[in-house]
Amino acid sequence: MKRMRCAGLLRDQLLPIRHPSARMFPPHHIRRTPHFTATTTTTTTTNPRPLSTSTRNRNSATTTAPAPVETSNPNPPATTSPEPPQPSSSPPPPQTAPTTLPPCRSPTTSAKLAALHARLSLHPKFPVQTLARALIHPSADPNPLFNNRSLTTLGSALINYYATEWLLCTYPRLPAEVLRAALSAYVGAKALASMGREWGVESAFEPRADVDAGLLQFKRLPPGPEVEASGYKWWQEKGERWTNGVPEEEATASFVTSTFAGVYLHEGVGPVKQFFRQHVLSRKLDIDKLFNFVQPTRELSSLCSREGFEPPIARHISETGRRSIAPVFVVGVYSGLEKIGEGHGGSMNEARIRAAVNALKGWYLYSPAPQVDLPSKTDDDPHAPFRPAVIDVGEVIV
Amino acid sequence: MPVSALQAVSKSRNGVGAFILQCKRMEFNFCDWAGSSKGMRHDRSFLKHSLPQFAKENPQIEIIVAPRPNKIPIIRGVYINGREKVIAVDGLEIQQILQKAQLLRDSSGAKLKRITKPVISLNESVRGMFSPFHGEKHVI
């Protein structure tokens, strides 16, 4: 009796399960909404340009945005009216196009994009369409009318200029190598990518026609061993290796750079300088930690002879525990009667070298006490009062 | 050998220049049937009366409203640092739910930890470490 009951229970449980080969209905995911199936077939089989199917959204973007970057027109007959093309007047879309797209695909209805716009405190003059375009890396859509390549070019020129002029005016005696390192620390790809992450930009897994407009779209590198950095030859444009895919860092950096370009185009010169100050120059960088001296004592003596100072002399200032396990010596470097640097160390020699480094940093990190005017101050008004920066003779050649 | 340089990356100081709100997404989940979702739903509905105002005040946050049938209502905050925080709001009134939403909005997303030092700074101390070799000599 008991056995029978168990068998009955088992039979009941087994009833709804069928063998896969005897399945009467197709799997449920095939019978979902039509746009889903259309999209999958599109992107996997026939469509050469994954994002080019979203013509409707592009049309609305080109017409609503007053941006100069958006003026070029991919489909002249369709873009004349702000409304989506009527099925009666325009030819039916090709078979490969997805029939419907999720509303978040359009920049104007994407919640992520609106949130990103508000999070960056962008002016309403900055349209979300430009922000959406800044999120499309050329590896996702090679058409230059729809990717952020032109914006990136403009933006990188802007931020490199503003960073260079600020560094040169604030630290006029910075050696060239250190200046370059400071530039890359402020506006290099790594810094820009971390800025993009701190802006809360999310990446799409794959560039597709139905991806949310607020996601960063780029083609990911295939898994495998790390690709060497020089994936392209010196005569190639940077974009020519994008066929393989790019690391996320590069795509995020391109979005951040393009955002600067968008602020410049839509809001103007003043706002982009303010945006740069707020997002780049507000970051923390210890420039004195970037120096790597090889022969500081030699460098200091050639500096003194070049500048006509008296030759540097290291003098012992104080010490403790000379015969203990942890001695400390304090040494000062003097040029004549003036102490130009001081250092401490576990041995006399270490303290002397530290003192020389201290003196050299004091020279190289000179900063004019009242901040001088940046050259870009005259961008808006050519007759603005302008106090020029100090121009130094350059670093010491040892 | 002239001076060479070390590579570094500048660190962000949120709020020194621009301020980025750390909460980037909030999900409001509720059940249509269960009584614990009453404050969220229809009669004393948070979703109907408070949420539109909340969303308007905080445009930086992407807001998602989704059903979560047969479970207690929750608010989930997703943060820029990649973490998320969830608060269960079962049986709460409309005002209490709003307070929980504000709590999630103002959070940084970091794990809660006890702060014992009065100052946390990226900068070195201005005064520096004590040095017995400087200042006035102490005479015994």
C-alpha cells in the first residue's frame, strides 16, 4: 500500500516533465516578444554595423539637438521632420531591422542617461543626445557620424591644453619629464578612466541595437593573454586597431574626453574651463612625489654653478644614537650662509643625499606666490588684464 | 643623469571641485497582494504620492519601480563604488518609507565602519612628526 502510494506520487510528479526530443512546444524564449527575436537574428547574422539599425533614434537625435556635431545627416529624406517616419510615406524598414526597440534605447527616454546628465550637473543646453553619442566608442560603431571619435579628438586637445597651461604657470620650473608625468597623472587614460568610473558610467556587455542609451558601448577585447600595448604601428591612426576590441579603460576615457568636448560645444569656453577645474584640477596629486633623482648631489652643484650661487656644502646639524641600532643624523646643505635644504637619515651619507633632494625640490617646485594668469584667460576677452607667467631656463643638465 | 619621473594617477576628492552623488540607482519593490506592502502601494501609497516628488528632487538617481510578488517590499540602492544596500520596508508608513529612501540616497555605499580618528585626510600633517632636533632645546 505504502509502496503504491509512493509510486503514484512519483508518477504525478513526473507527469509534466517531457523528454526534450518529444517537446511539443518550442522553448519559451523563442515565443517572447517579436522585437527580441528580431534583434537577436539581426545582430548575430546579417547586420554588419550593430548600432546602425536604430535609425529612428538617430533621426530624433539629429533633429532635436542644436549641436554642430549633430548636423551631419545620414538619411536626408527621413530627418526632415522631427516625428518618426510614417510607414505610409517612407519605405518599410529592411527585414534585418528590429521591429521594436525598448524605450531606453532612445536618448530622450533613457533613465540612465538622464541620471548621468543630472549627476554631472550639466547645463540644460547640453543635450542628452550628445551625451549618448559620447557613450559610443568607435569600436562599437565605426561610422564617424555616430561615434564619439570627433568629440574625443576635440576634448583631448582641450583638456591637454588646460592641464599643460595650469601646470606650467603654477610650477614654471618643473623638469620636462616630471611635467609629462604630472600631465598623465591628471589627464592620462588611467586618470580619465577612473574619473569615468567615479561618474558612475556603466558599460554594456556588447554593443547591440537594443542597448540602453545610457550605457557605454564598445567592443570588448576577446579573452586571452594580454595584448601588447603597441598593437598598432606608429603610422597607423589610433583607431585602426579597434577591430579587435578595446579595453574598458580606453573606452571610458574616451567618454570622459568627449564629455569635455560636449561642454565646450554646447555651453562655451567659460563653462568648459570651470568643468575642467571642478573635475580635473580638484583631484589630488603630490607633484613632489613624482621626482626620481639619480645623482641629486651632482645635480645640485651644477644648479648652483649655473645660477651663480656659491657651491653647496653639506653640514652636520645634529645627531642621535651614533653607536646605537637606530642612529639619526640631520644634515643641511648650505650655499654660502643660506641653508637651501635639509635632510635626515640613518647615516651621514643618506642624510646628505636627502638634503640635496630637498634643496632640488625646493628649486623645481617653485610656484609664483600670487597665481599668475593662465593664457586661456584671454580666450573670452582679448583685452583682459593679463599677468604673464614666469618662463624658466629649464632643468639642470648633469 | 637628469631627473626622471615616476608615474602616478591623481586621486579624486569628491566635493572639493564637483560633487557626485554616490547613489546612482534605486529600486522600489513591492507586492500587489501582501499587507506588508500597504505603505508602498495603493491606499497609503508611497509610490503614488511621495515617489514622484522624491524623483524630481533627486534627478541624479535612476529610479526603478518593480513588483516583487509574495515577498516583503524593499528599497535597494546601487552605488558608484559597486556595492548595493537593501532596506526592507515591510509594514512601514509612507513617511517612514520616505525616510528610508533618503537614508539610502545620502549613503556613500561604503561599508559601515567605526570612525575613531577625528580627521581623515589625503594630505600630510601640516605640523609633521615630532622631531627632537628642532625647536627650542629643552634644558634640564
